[in-house]
Amino acid sequence: MKYCLGEFSLQPQATFVNTELLDLALTARSSRSGQPELGARDFWARLRALIQSAEGARLRELKEIEEAPDLLRSLPDGSSDREWAAEIASAMRTLLGEGASPRLDVCEGEGGPDGYLAIGAHAETLRRAVRQRDLVSAGFVVIRSGFAEPRIYPRVYRKVCANGAVVLEHTETAFVPAPGEFSKAVFSCVGGAFRRAVSRLRRAARTEVPDPVGLLRRSGAPVDWADVEGEFERAGDRSAWGLVNAVTARARSERDFPRRLEIERSAGLIVESAEARLALS
């Protein structure tokens, strides 16, 4: 279930049809015989279907956001989840007061022993360039899975793909804050942890990847490696940063947030694997 967090409402996420559009364009342009695999009529019919599907998803998302209850009012008084969620809301108010323009990207959960609660946001104005005109913003995500303690991860948002995100898993170990320490952990994520992450991503952008599937295998990315390789080849960015973005492109289409976060964390491991390969060369 999705929630707002006090005065912070969820931001609509762009409905991504870019991969499907690329597949459609490639199919229409070429085949083994050199003739288009799709005629003009079929091409436009499939394009209209993609646009209609994206528009339907957008309208459903806007309705869900509009009807989302306040998480802080939904959680019972005295619950540990309510305490740390209130700390996150307080930290976001502080960021707002400092002009960082925090945006709530994730606020959802499911009940039960196997349920979860997740809150994630990014600071719109706290951003740096990995490459020229390729900006990332500082962010964080907190997740409590089952009866485990909540963990907070630095989360980096890439602007050119409408907030595609990557968690640098071993670059920045997840915080397990004590009660009363969540605000401090948020500020660490969008401060020093973000600066260190950008340095690592800049190196990744300069590291060529001759064997993307091998790097995916070493990172243990829980995605279809062939699909990611296809995305990687289509984008034309042969760097480790390009491979990271191919993985997070798959994460964006994942509706189950714990699964999405798992994919984002594996994308961060690609950076580590690339650095290890570079150190050995």
C-alpha cells in the first residue's frame, strides 16, 4: 500500500516505455533479410497500444497517490515503525528548510511477518555530474523487512532517466540506526556518502566493459542477463556506468519494491566488480 508522509506526497514516477519503444523501432527497421519486420500499419498500431498503456498506468498512479493515506497517522502510537518514520519526516523538513527540495519517491508497505515498510526520497538540488549533462541527485531509502531492524541506504538518482536509482551496496554499508539516529543517517546519506558515491560513479564512467555478461555474473544481478546485455548494447555506453544504467532500467519496471531494491543493490555491486577488475589489470 502507498502512503504520503505528513506533508510530503509521493512524486509521480514516469511510466517507462523506452525499452519497448526501442525494441519496436529496431524490429521495424531491420531483419536478417534487410527488410523491415514490421509494416507501417503494424508499427503504428503497436505504438498506439504502448502509448495507451502508459497513459492508463499514469492515470492509475495519480489516483493512487491522491488517495494515499498519511503513514504517520496510519501507524499506531508507540510502534517502532512510527518512531523512525517520524524521524525521516523531520529530516525531510530540515532538508526542505535548507533549500534541498526533498522529493518523496517511495512510501509503501505490506503487513504480516513477511511484510515490509519502505521510505525513500531524494534531494532535488543536491546534485553532481557523473559526466557532462549527466546529473545525479543525493538520496536515501529506509526499509524494514519482516521483523528485522530498519536499514537505511544511500541511494543515487540519475536525472536523465527520470530518477533511475542505484544503491552502492558495498561502497556504502547500510546504516542500522539506533532510535533517534535516523535524521543523522539521512544527512550522512545525502552528504558525505553521496560525494563518495559520485567519485566512484565517475570512475565507473571511465571504465570500459568488454564483457558485460561476465561482470553481471560476478555481481550476481538478479535480472535476465541477456535482456540487460541487449539494453547495454542499445544504449551504446560501453562503460561500467552504462552497464549500471542498463540494470537500473530493468529495476524501474519492477512493481515489487523489495525486489526493485535488490536489483538496485546489485547494480551497485557492478561498480565494485569493475573496480576490482581494473585493479587487477
